Amino acid sequence: MIARAWRYGQHVLVFAGLMVTWHLLTTSMNDPMFPTPERVWQSFTRTWNDGSLMEAFRDSNGALLAGLALGVPGGIVLGMLAGYFRIIDRILAPYVNMMLVVPMVALVPILIIVFGLGTSSRVAVIVLFVLPDVLVNTRGGVRLADRQLLMMARSYGGSTLSVFRTLLLPTAFPSVMTGLRIGIGRGITGMIVVELTLVASGMGGFIMEALGRFRAGHMIVMILLIGLEAVVLTSLCVLAERRVLKRMGA
Amino acid sequence: MKADGGATVEVRLDGPPPEGVTTPAGAPPSARRIGGGSAGVVEILSLGTGTLAWELSARLWDLAWLPPLSSVVAAADDIVRDGALGALSSTAYIFLLGMVTAMACAVVTTGLFTLVPAVHRLARPYFYMAMAVPPLAVVPFFMLIWGPSLSARVATVWLFTYFVMAVMATEALEHSPRDLRDMALSYGGSRLSVLRTVAIPAATPRLLEALRIAVVRGIKGAVNAELIIGVVGVGRLLRSYSAGYRIEELYATVLLVLAASLITYILIERFEYRVTRWERHG
């Protein structure tokens, strides 16, 4: 009990030490580019009260939700097919590998030209960022299926659809959730990429506006909010995964 | 194999690799590697069909946003002659600077975390949080501090690569065989010598995997930084062609970036494959 309290206490001490260091450094520098923790808190309360913080948050997350709603099911379906049918995997492989390795940001200007400067281009970018990770993880999960069970299911007359539903999807579930976790992180990156580079709106637009007005405090508030959102969403994924696995008896 | 009903049962899932054949270090069993072997006929046909479909659809429907592939290749040739390689080399320069700096910092951090586990335990939440934040969100802050300078771009590549290298390298060393480390310690080896002679060689495959992932992230960081900061290199080309609606040149620049990224990735993968040969052949 005491050892546990001491371990938590150490983390609290480290956090407090970091805050004090931040305060002392920024106070001694007295540079508006490096705001003190108090200035950052003031920026937070100001942007919270005038509604600009939440407006940017809502704007970005609308596009993020739409992108996830298209990219995640798309990635799962393609990943299941690629994991089960070797030929589909081989057809998709060159494109998927390219999408994983190359900087997708280079494609953003092309997508803007195709879809325009509205929400659809932001959604398209997010889909492009989310889909490959979900696909690859789902494919890997499907391949973990027990071959003996699979043969048995087919030999007992199980249709392809029922094999997918009763054997492959449960087997692949942890991998799908891993893909979802990575995909959410990538989706947030895609959302920020497009807003920082070409469509100045939402959270990225908020940061660029703060840059234009030399408001370092506002910028730090938004960076922290983006980080917090990423941590919360991925933690929710982990929680959901644990609950479902527990219910499945895994 | 015939099932009860007479239907052919075909198991299409990839089975485990044949005995004696292991997948490359750290890769999941299903991972297909780009540079690890020659591409199959289906993959080549798939790529060929894709390029043919691109060329034909661009010519048939005359879409404003989709130039024919042949025009894009011609444009790529033109912009290479006009000095696009200079832009690519500028991107490569900041990539290298950022990678070298991040590697040096990651080596120091990993050494510290491995030799003093308490520091690792206390710093771990901050490292995982730093990895959760999209590095791009921080780029404007670098611009605020340094302006659209070399420092801002190098710092972006550093941010893309440092945390992933430090976290993966520390985990690789922590997972090196404990019995070997204990034995070396019991024979009087110091923590530093055990790290140097036992832990690092045993963790080499995972360390190289960390390097490969960091290289991919570093390339992405370099292109991202240039696109956001947008005054030099590939980012400047992409921005200027996009703003001028020069579609063929825009596609050509994207193709050049794709080609450069793929070549770098294949080279680092070949290097990893060669260095970890001992692990596959014993």
C-alpha cells in the first residue's frame, strides 16, 4: 500500500517539478513566444469563454467522424477480404504498401483539386490516412484464424458469410481494434494536415490563426487539446476492446 | 479437399511459414515486405492494370483533375531537368539532419532509460503522450519560434522520429534475453558492459526495425514540414503547382516523392535484411 502510494507520489512530484521548471524558465526568459503556464491557462479560459475553442473542435471533429465512418468500415471490409482471399491481397498489395510507406501529405493538394476546399476534401484526406492501417491490421488478424477450425466450419457446410461472421471476425477482433486505435491517431493527423496546409478551418485553422497573431498561448492550448483528444479516443478504444473481449470470454 | 456436400474446400488463408523459414525481424507473420523479394506476377499485373486504367480514363473522360499518366511522366522529366532534384535534395538534407539529431538523442535517452530504470518508469507516461500527439500540430509552434527556417524543418523531422526511436529501442533492450544478461552480471560484468556486449547484439533486429519505422516517419516529417512551411524543397513545388493549377506538374512532383520514398524504404529494408541474416540462418 505504502509502496503503491510512493509510486504515485513520485509521478505527482515529477509532474509538479516539470510545471515549476516550465514556470521558472519562461518567467526568466520573459519572451511572449514562450508563455508561462498561467498565460496558457488564461488563453484556455479566454478561448473557452468566447466559444472559439469549441467551435474549432466541433468543426474538425465533424470531418473526423465522417472520415472514420467511411475509412474504418472500408478498411475492415477490404482487410477481411485481403486476409481471406489471397488473390485480393495480391491485387491490393502494391497500393497498400505504397500508402503505408509514402507521405500521404503529398497527395493532399491533388485531393483538394478533386474535391474542392469544402468538407468533402477533408473527409477524403482522413479516409486516406485511416484506411491503410485498419486494412493491414484486419488482414493480419484474419490470418491468425485457426486453419483446422476453418476447414471444419467449411466441411460442416458453413457458407463464406457465416465463416466470416462466426470465425474470422471474432478472431480478427483484437487486430481490428489495434487498427482502429492506430487509425484514429492517423485520422487526427490527417485532419490536422489538411487544416494546416490548405483548408484553414477547425483546429488546424485555429493554430494557423494563432500563428498569424503571434498568440503562443492559444497555440499551446490547441496543441494540448489535440493531444488530449488523441489520448482519450485511443484509451476509449482500449476500454471497448477489453469489454468486448471479456464478454466474448477471451 | 472434398467436403461432405462434395464442394471443394479451399483454405485460402496463409498458413505458417515452412519449417526453417522465419519472417524478418519483428515483422508480423503476415507482413509482406516490399524489398524482401521479387514482386509476383499478380502484383505486377495489378500495378500495370492500374496505370493503364489511369491513362485510359484520363483520355476517355478528359477530366480536369486527372491528367494522362504519359503527360505526367513527361512533366516529371521536364521538372527533373528544371532542377526538381535540387528540391528533392533539399528535402533529403533536412531529413538527414533531423534523423541524425534524433538518433543521437534517442541513443542517449535509451542508454539512460536502460541503465536507470526508475527514470524510464517516471518518464514513460510523457513519452507515450508525446507519441499520441500528432507531431504536425506542433510545427506551427516551431514556425513561431524560428520562422520558416532550416531549424523549424529539422525540428519537425526530429519530432517525427525521436520519440518512436527512443521508445522502441528501450523496449527492444528491455526484451533482450534476461537469462543472458543475468549470467553476464553474475560473471562480474558491469551494467554498461552487459548492455554493450549482450543486450545490444541481442536486440539488433528490433533496433533495426525501430530505425526502419523512424526512416519512414522521417521522410513523412520532412515532406510535411516543407508543405506546411512551404518556402523550399518539395513543399514549395507542391504549393506553387497547386496554386497555379498546374495539374501535370503537381502529379509529377507527387510521383517523384513517391518514388524517392519507396527507394529509401527499400534500401533501408535491404540493409535490415542483410544485417539480421544471422538471425534467420542461426
